[in-house]
Amino acid sequence: MSEETHQLRCTECGARIAGTAVNSIFRCPDCNGLYDVIYPWSPLATSADVASGSNLPNPSALRWLWQERRTSTLPIDQSGVWRFRDLFPIVKNESIVTLREGNTPLYDLPRCAKIAGIDWLLAKHQGMNPTGSFKDTGMTAALSVAAQRGFEWVACASTGNTSAAMAAYAARGGLRSIVFIPEGKIAWGKLSQSMDYGALTIQLKTDFDGCVRVLTDLVTRFPIFLLNSVNPYRLEGQKTPAFEMLEQLEWQVPEHVIVPGGNLANGAALGKGFSEMHHLGLIPRVPKISIIQAEGANPLYRSLQENGGKQLIPVKANTRATAIRIGNPASWRKALRTLNATGGWCEQVTEQEIALAKAEIGAEGVGCEPASAVTFAGLKKLVAQGKITREERVVLVLTGHTLKDSQYTIDYHRNELLTEVEAAGASPLQQAQHAILRKPPVVLEADSDIVLRTLETHMKISSSVLPA
């Protein structure tokens, strides 16, 4: 299918335009709505679209083709995103910029499942992408569009992961990149990536939302391709983990998929992917998609509680989970549609709950950045509320690698992360769990007898607290 067959559809007023007709801020000029990418076979396509062009792709043929590409030596076939390019024909093959992203593991989490009170828990670890986060799946798609359309400069506002992904893919594609980040509110591991990949990094004396405002003005005055998640081509790449997840599960659909909520595009992208697979007959139903936010950056949760999601209530975001420290998310309406369409929920979790969940995931030998851990913290709440039952199958989407914010982990294990007020919010059981999970370094004299006695003590303690 040619890339010329796709259109952009406003998610608010329904207006349609050609992909090349979109303005520099990727918003509808009539209502300021965001766009979705649609194809002749999309669920939102008209009967005229289908009649004029295209029968639905054959699901069995697609499954076979995607599996065959896994044995190919072509970079676009080795990519876990572009291997599924039949379902997002947005660029010519020769324009694709790839780092062989995707192909991320699906980990079993038996100990976390037991803690949560369910029988079956998996984690789709998007932190295993080339730059360490799920943003690579969207960036390869959107930056390829920028390359095909002849842009020299690309830019984004970022809390960290977007900047790292954009800078890497821009460097790979021979484009120049500009990153706007909020001053002092970013994990340095992420900032180091964008600098290493050659981006012009600008720290603004504002928060993430202030960076977005400056960038939005800039792209209307200079030929820069905007690569934040308002760009609908980002979501076309970010929907592919849904395809990959179902392929890894042999096309058996889990009951629930749980994602972190920051700028809220990721949940919407996965919802779009599952919806398209259902429409094409690849799966018999869609899973419930739930979105979890940090209590200090909870605009969607708060809006649902206070007005049923009719209007977003922006907040001044404050959470150590820097990847989701966003108070005025651009894609909130898309995320809300996903929640409503799939029957999922939005929940919030505290800083103490995030820290505990992150340590519990780490104790499984998996690890993730703090923002990813909100998924497990939220799962425990949804189970306690009876919204997820023991026998239901759940997949957590872990969005970032544990090394994205190593200082957070170090502070946790040194018991220097939480304030007294935050720590006081933990129940006695949670306090005991923190005490078991913290593993600070032990400083000893260089004496074998002292080391041996310490090891024996540690082994006795460990044997008394490890699960059977």
C-alpha cells in the first residue's frame, strides 16, 4: 500500500486532510484538535474509502509475512516497528530511519503477581529499545516522515526520554536536532544521551509545559519538524508494541494492559493498535487499557474524579518519576477515548507506592525507571478495588530502562529518597517491605573473618524473608 493513501483525521471535528497538508503544529486549524492517521481500511474509514481502494488486509497473510520478516537481514525487517509497516504505510521504504528498534522482551513476573494477588503477570519492557525507552518506536516513524519531507531540523520539548530518542534518530538520519528541557527537572542520564547524540540542548527556566509553549511558537516561525507526541506519526510507531505483544502471546489477548500516564499519547497509541487489529480480524477482542499517573502529576485522574473527564484540570506537576512529570498533557482526549472504548481505568499512586513498586520489579531481576513502576503500583490498587480479579491476565508496559535514572535507585537503597511525610504514608506492611528490599552497600574492614561473619548474618536474614 502506498504511503500516499493515508490521511489525517481531526479527533475533534472529524475534518480530513492529506498528510502533507498538515500545519507545523499538527493541530486542526478549525478546532485546534489533534490528528489521527487513518488508512482506507481503518475503523474510521468511510464506506467510500473501502469501496474505492482497498479490501481489508488478510489477517493470516499478515501474520505469516511478519513472521517471515524476522529471518530477513534487511534493517527494516529486523526492526520490531517496521516489520509491521503494512499497517502504517506512511513513508517509502528508502526513507526509513531505523536503529532496529522494537523486538523488546515480554517478561514473566511471578513474584510481583503473587504480591499483587493475581495468577498471571507479564511485563512488556520497552526500556530495552536502543535508547532505553518506548519513545524509540514512535521516533523512528515520525523522524522518517521528516526525512522524506526534506526537513533539515527537528525539535522536541522533553522530560528526558523523548530528547534521547529524537537526538539518536536525527543523528542516524543525518538531520539536526534541538531539544528543549525544563531546567533542573530532568534525569541526567537522559540529558547525557541527547548531548552525546549531537543535539543542541536548551534548558529553559520553566516546566515541561512551558517548554512546549516556546517550541510551538518556534515551529511556526522556522522550518522545524515538531516531534512531540502531538505529531500523529509518533503514535503510528508507538502502536506497534501492541502488535508485537500479541505476536509474542501467540495472538492470545490478555484481559488488561496497564501503561504509565504522562503526556498520555502512549495509552492512546496502544489503544489504536489493538483497535486496528480487532478491526482487521487479527484478534477477537481488545484488552482493557488502564492508565496510571503519579499523585503529583495527575491531571487526567483528577479531571475524571471532578468532572467525569469533560474538561482537563491542569496541575503543577511534581513527582520524582520525571518521565511523567507533566501537568497539562496534550493527548488527554485521545487517552480518555481509549479508556472509554476499552473499559479501562485511570488511577493515581503516591511517591512511596512508586518507590516500593520499582524495588519489587527490580527484585525480579528486571528493573525499570520510576515512571514505569507506576504500572505495578496501580495494578495493586486495581486488584484491591476488585477491578482486576485473580484469574485475569495482565501485561504491564514498562516504558524506560532502570539506568535512565540511576540516582533515584541509589537514593532509594540508601534510604535517602522519600521525605519523612512520604515515608509516613506507608502502612506497617509497606514499611517492612521497604526494609527488606533496600540493599545499601555494606562497608567493612578488609578482613576475611569480618566478611565471613557478615555474610553468615546476611544469609540468615535473607533465608527468613525470601518467599517460599
